[in-house]
Amino acid sequence: MDDKKPGLENQDQPPLTIEEIVERDNRPAEAARPAEVAAQLSNRSVFLSHAGLSAAELTKSLEIHEDKGEGARLTLPAAAFIGQAGRAGNRVALKSLPAATEGHGKAFRPGWAPLVYHPKLGAKQRPRRLRGPGGRKSVIPTNESFIYGSDDRAVFYPAGYPWHCIGKVDVYPNASAENPTSWGSGVLIGDRLVLTAGHVPPVNPPPGTWKMRFTASLYNGSPVEGAGAVSYISDFHGYLGGVSGTDYAVLRLYTPLGSSLGYFGWKTYDNSWTGGNYWWLAGYPFDIANAQSPSYQSGIPVLDQDSDSGGLELEHQGDTASGDSGGPFWGFWADGFPYVVGTVSGHENISGPSWTGGEDNNIAAGGNALSNLLAWGRSTWPK
């Protein structure tokens, strides 16, 4: 059966409420996983890089030794490292990208992937400031726990669509480093595109000196969909300024994981959706499963929204923590597809009681500027 892409009719209709989602059953896959997809996802690739040697020269310089019959030892030349270095990492002025011709982008579910509204649940194992609109707010990227009332997050097993499209973004201090020193969350938004928060990638990295990696469907330290559900980042593009309402970046993958796993669509947030218990968020927070398994929360209403020079601060009281930054803030629509309206950005606190303008909310960044960035990403970095 053909892979599933929505027609995007009735764009102004709201997403499904949590009550409507509860009434829907998961849908099984319509087809077997294609052989080429199975091969791509099941095989682990180890990339070796060297700034001064070509691929052919690097291959010739490798030495393989038997290690007492228990395996093989690979000797690398000096300055060689594991992974793929990033190329262009840019942050541009908000008005430098063209306005999207449409305020939405299609989602994609491969026919071999079941549609999962209700993922299996697992067990819980137990900043840099950003300027808000007009400079009047102190917005802090999510770098600790911000829980409202009881903790409503649940660990989930990221198998099936769209859950296997959500992943962890590891950020390394430099291209040759073996271990990441920070991380965020992200979601597949195109064949080789990932949406994350703008403050997750490194700042002004020269080409070839930085490294990031995206692991889709990470659970208990390994990708559920196979060892091949991993890609390094070749490029990223975001906005200047660090303003919370435009705190997003699009990452280009070396490996087009979205072609195999599918991806989310997007919609530009409509004010009429404020107050409805439509929204979901997911990510890899530090305070759940050591950020080795994902968590989600559902039925979140947007309490208010603040325009932000083309971006939009979506204020809510869903529970977040460090590591959730860049995770999708999305809804399911009647066509059975998920569409992001924002990405988890941070937390804001304006002192004083609510009747004098005091606020204490978490923030997802969305708006027209998000649609412009994602449309630019799909047109500039296609398959």
C-alpha cells in the first residue's frame, strides 16, 4: 500500500482534543517493512573522519589487528576521529528568510509503520537568558525542572509512527570529541530535517570544527527502530537574537532518516486554539531515565500567546525540564497525522500576582517564523 501523506484539507480546523484521541484506536501497518528500509535501520554505521586526509587516504592508513581472538582492534592515524563534522551552522536575521506561501507543511507516515495514538508506557527512573518580547521578560532556556502541580509526564516506548520520529540531539564540544557535553530533543520534520530549539546547536561554529548527532526512537540508551536510526548533523539554520518566540533551528541530517521513518508536519498556530486541551510535548529531560528514554505529556492547553516579531510564545503549564528543549509541541488532527505548532523553548517568570501581569509559564516557540524556517528547510535541503 502507498505511503500515507495527508491532503491538508480544512486547515483552520482545531486539532483533536484528548477526549477524542482516547476514543481512537492504534492502526496497524498496511505493509511489511521494505527490504531497503530494514537494511538501513538495522545496520550500524561507524564514520571515521580526518580533517587532513581524503576518504581514500584515510582508508589506506587504517590498521586492523586481531585482539587475542576476541575481536579486532582498529588503529587510527593521528587527528582521525569517529563521527562526521558539521559544515555550515548559521543563525540569520528574522527577515532574511522568505515568507512561506502556506502556513502548513505535510506530514508523512510510511506504510510499514503503524499509526500509534497510545504508545506503550515505561517506568520512570527517577541558563542562558533569552530576551522576551520588547525585552520586557526574562526567559530562561529549560535548564532545570519546571513542574506544575503533580508531575504528569510519562515514559514511553518510541515504537511506531509518530513516536519513533522523536529523538535526542547530542552536542559535542568539538568535532573530534568522543562524548557529548550537552543535549536537547528534536523531531523529524522532513526527509533529512530535524526541528529543535535554537539554543541547542553551538554558537557561531566554524565549518568542520563542530559535531552533533540525532538518534531517533532512543529508549534505554538504544534506538528502538534499529542501530541505523542515527545520523550526524551536516548543517543547521536558525535565527539570530535568542528571542524565545523564535527559539528554533532546523538541522540537516547526513542520513535521510525521515525517508524511512516518516516525519511530522507543521501548522502555524491559530489564536482560536488557545484554551483547548489539544497539545502534546515530548523529549529527553535530565530528570527522567537519565535522558536515555523519552517522556511525554498530553492534553496541555495553551494559556496565552505573545507575538514576537514574527515568532510566537505559546505559554502553557505542561511539565518540562533540562533536555526537553527542542522537543515537539504538537497536536493530532482528524486526518490522523501529527503537526507541530512549536518547539519546547524555556520558562518565563514575571514577578507579581497574575492580576498585575505576573506570569509563571513554560514556553513553546512557534508562529509564522517557524513556518518560514521549516518551509525554507524543505526547499533548500530536500531528499
